[in-house]
Amino acid sequence: MSEPTAPQSPWQTATIARILRRTPRVVSFFLQPLQPFAYRAGQHIDVKLTAPDGYEARRSYSIASAPEAGEQVEVAIERLDDGEVSPFFHDVAAVGDEIEVRGPLGGHFVWPEGDQGPILLVGGGSGVVPLASMARHRAALSSKVPVVLVYSARTWDEVVFRDELIELDRRGDGFSLALALTREGARRPADHSRRIDLAMVAQSIAYFPSPPGVAFVCGSNAFVTAASQAMIDAGVPARIIRTERYGV
Amino acid sequence: MKGNAKMVTRGFSGRRPPAGDARIPPGQHLEHGFPVLSAGPTPRIRTEDWSFTLKHGPRPIKKWSWAEFSALPMTKMTRDIHCVTSWTKFDTPWQGVLVDDILADAGVEPPTAFTLAHSFDGYSTNVPTKDLVVGKAMVALLYEGKPITADHGGPARLLVPHLYFWKSAKWVNGLQFTERDEPGFWELRGYHIYGDPWREQRYTNDP
Ligand SMILES: Cc1cc2nc3c(=O)[nH]c(=O)nc-3n(C[C@H](O)[C@H](O)[C@H](O)COP(=O)(O)OP(=O)(O)OC[C@H]3O[C@@H](n4cnc5c(N)ncnc54)[C@H](O)[C@@H]3O)c2cc1C
């Protein structure tokens, strides 16, 4: 099995080309890799930070940009105040800095090739990142595959990519967005002001012309566990649900 | 990056891991919680519905019910575990049935050099047979003295602590001896065929 081929996606240097604040706690970094690479919507990269004494910290970040977006890879990083790596990105990293990255990585949580039926996307907090890549990819392809994105955030102001996602929804080409705000009232008719539950999933999939063929859930472990249970309770078969858990 | 020169990240000093770094493989950091990672939703398997099958290729060698399996000799194993998403957790205490004892109960010697572990959710992972025997691996039934919870792979998970933790298949329901090293679920999706954390074999073809 182990053919002597090159490692998949070796480490390389990427330069921070642009920094864009998305919400009070989430900032996007546009990385220009020395060796640009192709990727699929839903994949992630690993980043490695190295201290002067050689100490290394490494984390995974989902790619937010669409594969069609060009050479720069967008990651959107949420600040965890007591974390090691995310505060570095928020407080220290600047345009022009070089960061070691490897990618693309991950081959399961990826936009399906070929027609597999309607697609249900469910994200919590920064878990929307790979789903945003999928929504952007769908738009770039002018795909007509029906997609619902159910996206839970604490408040309206914490909805990452909010205006862009609402704009994609407005096109009326089969992509629809339902926000679940957990600490504020809903603002759009399609939105909710509670956590994702069975009724919300049922309402979202009722919009599809046929049952979903694939479902993606991404966010913290607690979010993914609760949301996938709500999906199963709403009749989404467990075998079509793909999960990406961001850890704690 | 050329050669072995390390690139230092401007302005990064890092949070030092506490004592015991020699136990932390390269690129890993110490974790005190127990994060959960898996490809899909958590299956809830009742022990009444649980069974474990040992196979050689397509041929079943022996099948155990929960009652039969949990009556096999139990061994304690306290080990450091290493997840490919970069956390390491020290001294995780497990109890279960050594693969050696499963083979002994079935009355067989390992017939091939390769094994695929299978799970209730359709997940599989490949491990060389030599990494499963002579006390190296078990099918764990208890964590910290209590039944393993569903999100950590209960009722039973494979434990191969010296390899990255995706090899320790959750919700395990069988071991299958194979003639060739056949990549499992994650191994077909970009992860390393062997997965030694000390050699940082995270992704396909890492040396
Ligand atoms: C495939 C994948 C994709 C991801 N994509 C994204 C993404 O797109 N955007 C994003 O923002 N994140 C993403 N993540 C999460 C990301 O990798 C990091 O885990 C996250 O940024 C936190 O890293 P940190 O170094 O800031 O925090 P860490 O230092 O790792 O700490 C994480 C949390 O654990 C707690 N903690 C730390 N040390 C301890 C300790 N010793 N004891 C108890 N608790 C402790 C901290 O309080 C903190 O809240 C992804 C993760 C994965 C696996």
C-alpha cells in the first residue's frame, strides 16, 4: 500500500495577504501560499506556529473561501480568550507575516461531487466556516442543487458572513438561510430565536423537493452532538450526516 | 521551507506545556479534557444489540454476545493517547479484553499480518496485526472504571494507544484479518496508513 510518493500537502509558507474583521470575535485571514493548491469546499488546513526556542503549536482551520476564489485561502478564526493560537492570530498576526501551513486536508467533510440530492448544512458559531465555503462554491458553480443552511449564532452581530449569506438567499436560486439566534430575537421571517431543534430541522427540510441526500454539521462538539440528534429526530438518516467537530 | 531549518513565527512565544514534555510527541499539545471527534453522529448501541465478530477475510472465526465478551479476562491499561488533531492526553485509564485474549478464546493464532477493525457505524481502520498483539491493544469496555459513554465509543472501542487515536475505532464490532494492508475509512480520506505519532504520520505518505 505505501507507494513511495510525496507526502500529501507538505508544510509550506504562506503570507498573510489581508486581514478582515467579520464579527466582534471572528477575523478572516487571507493566506497566500508559496505553492498555491486546489481544494474542495469543506476541507481544512493546518497551521503551525513556532516559538524562537523551537516550541510549536499547531491547529486546524477550515477553509472559508470557495475553491474558485483564486490562490488566496481564507480562514476565519474565532478568538478564544484563554486559547494559545487564536489570540495570537487576533492580537499579533499582521499583514505580511509568514505562517507555516499545510493543506488541503480532510476528505470526508467535503461538498459531494455529482448529484446526491438536496443538501442540508447545519453550523454553530465558527462551525459555519466550511459551510460558507460550500455555499460560495455552489454559487460559483451556478449550481441549482437545493441547499438549506441552518446557522446558529448567539446574536445578529455574531453571524459570520451575514450579509453575504443573506444575499445568496435573496437570489432565490435554491439556497436558503435560516438563522437560529440563541440570545436575541429573530429579524428575518425565516429566522428563529432559539437553539436548533427537531421542529426547526423539520421545517428546513420540508422546503426541499425531495429528502436530503447529504447533511453536514459543524461546530463545537456539544453543538454537533445536539444538532445531529435533532436531525436524526427529524428523520434525517444518520448515515447521510457528516460531522466536523472543532473540539471543546 | 527548505532543509530542516525551522521557521520562527514572528511574535509567537507559545504557552509552554507543563513538565513531562518528553511524553508529548512532536506537534502535539497537552489536553486535560477529553475532546470528541468522529465522522458522523454518535450511534447509541444497546448491549443487547451488541456483538463482536472475529473474521479471517470474509469467513467468521467466532462471534461473541455482550455477555460472552464481557466474561473474557479483563486487563487494565493506563496510557497516554494522541489525537491527530494535535492533542495528547496523559494517563487515560481503560479496562477491557486484550486482543491476545480474544484470539486465545477463539483458539487461533493471527492468520495474517494485517487487520481491519470494523464499527457499528460502518467506520473501519487498518492496523498491522503485530500492533494489536502481545499486550499492545485491547477492546476497551470501561474508562475510568465506568462503562465507556456513547460519545467516546461505548459500549466498546478498540484501544491501540501507541498509534494516533483514530486507529482506536469507536463502537467497534469486529476485527477482520486481511491478506493485504487495506486502508480503512480515514486512511482512504487522506490520513496516514500507519499513524505513528512519534514519527508524525498524520496524513497520507507522511514519511
Ligand atoms: C477540522 C477543524 C477545523 C477547524 N476550523 C476552525 C475554524 O474555521 N475557525 C475556528 O475559529 N476554529 C476552528 N477549529 C478549532 C481550532 O483548531 C482551534 O481549536 C481553536 O482556534 C482554539 O485554539 P486555541 O489555541 O486558541 O485554543 P487552545 O489553547 O487550544 O484552547 C482551546 C480551549 O480549550 C481550553 N483549554 C486550553 N487549555 C486547557 C487546559 N489545560 N485545561 C482545560 N481547558 C483548556 C481553553 O479554555 C480554550 O477555550 C477547527 C478545528 C478542527 C479540528
